Amino acid sequence: MWRGLVPAALACALPLHAQELTLTPPLDCDPAAACYIQQYVDTDPGPGARDFTCGSLSYDGHKGTDFALPSRAMMEEGVDVVAAAPGLVRATRDGMADRPAGSGAGSDVTGRECGNGVVLNHGDGWETQYCHMKLGSIAVIEGAAVTAGQRLGQVGLSGQTAFPHVHLSVRRDGEVVDPFDPGGEARCGGPADETLWSDPPAYRPGGIIAAGFSDAVPDYDAIKAGTAARDLGPDAPVVLWAYLFGARAGDVLKLSLAGADGPILVQDVTLDRTQAQLFRAVGKRAPQGGWPRGRVTGTATLLRDGRPVDQVEVDSALD
């Protein structure tokens, strides 16, 4: 259960006359590089779901912004969750295991969907909540004052989640506020005129989380774990895989392989449905006598309406 309330004397130290909250990203990780935003606040008042641009990066009733890591391996190495704004620690929870929701006995998280986390009070009715943190990583105590960027814990896999991320909820007077569109005035296809971010993270309408080589189509769990990449052998098949987020029905994933003697394979894969995460792979058996020695290059390009959304290139030695 959540523990602790901010004592009245400490609450008086908060900026009670602040009219707005200014936020910085809640991860010690660059959202334009390895980390990415998987989902945003659901702005659809009905049973559907849409993000603040009217895109598909949300789900029905989602009340926060999910800053995600590309793999469980990165989570295990340790990525800090930091305070998005100065405030006082109102509550914390720790002690929940890091594992995908629904996996194994004792995995029921009813009433504890947030997992391990922290709630900060910023005054004037504002608060932020940080969910799904790593077991044993909570680094603050109830009632403590924190500064923006101060470590609260680490990204984990606790609570109701299938991938490592920190879910950031922003609330004012108990009501959910979308930090990308606090006034609810964003137009479809474009950003809001005002946000709560000091430097708004760029919106990515989907993309490629990771890509790599293997000698067989990898297991999806290995891709999510960050352990799917393999060294290539001269006599083994060459498989190129790509791990995606925010794909939409009708998107095309172009996968191409090239070796020392030129192109090996080019294949367009049309995606038949909208999915939060997925992977696709293509490959080719080694020719008689094996692959020519040298470098092999793989390129994954996500296309939407014929235009590139994202592209990743990887290479490896064939020795």
C-alpha cells in the first residue's frame, strides 16, 4: 500500500502560489536516442483511444505518459527515474517483484497496478506519480523535499506492465492533466500551443526500437529482453529482425540485407493491424560455399503512407 502523507508544516514550504507546473523528463535517458515514449494520455472521452495529436499511441483510459526502455537488459543495467519537478514526497511503495503482469503465480496486482512508485506534491493542487519502478530501488522517503532531476529510483517492471518503463501521471486537484496538452486544445496532427514541459520531448508517431542480426528467427521474448542479436557465421542463415512500436495497419516495414558482393535480400512487409509493439524478421540461407567474407549490412525502414517514419541500420562481420 502507499505510505505517508506530507505533514502540514512541510506542505507550507511548497510553492503554493504557482499557477503552472514546469516539467523535465522523468528518466536519466535521452528520449530521442535509446529511450522512447510508448504511450500518451488518452484524450478520447469515449471507448476509443487517441493521443494528443489524434494518433494511436494510447489506449482506452490511459492516464499518463510512458517513458520506455528498449529492453529488459537496459533495465537490469539500471536507468534512473528522476523527479520531473521540485516538490515533497507524498507517498512511496516498494516490495513488488519485477515481472510482466500475469506471468506466474502471485502475479495478481489488483489495487497495486502502479507497482513500486513515488508520488510528489508540487503545491497548488499539482502532483506527479511515477509507476513501475524496480524492486528495492526507491531512493526517497515520505516527507522529503526533492529537486528537479533528483533520483527517485530506477525503471522497473513492477505492477501492471508488460515492458520496462516509468509511467508518469500528472494531476491537478486530483484530475489528470496531459503535460503535452494541459489545456486540451491541441489540433489533430500538430502539437499544442502550450505544454508543461520546459523542453517538450519530440513526438514520434511510432518507430523502430531496435534491429539486429541472428542465424534464425529469434524468440520474441529474447528481442524484448535485449538478447536476440547473434554473431553471424559464413555458412549459417542471415536473419534481419526489427522491433517496432506504434505501428499502424497499412504501415510497410522494408527490410533489406546487403553483403560484400551486393544486395542479398529486399522485402516489404505490410503490417495488417495497429499494435503497440511487434517484431518482424526476414532472412536467407547461405549459398553453396558460404557467404563472401566481409561486412553484412541490414536496413529497417518503417513507411507510413509511403513516407519514412523511422530507419535503423545495423552491420556485422561475416568472417
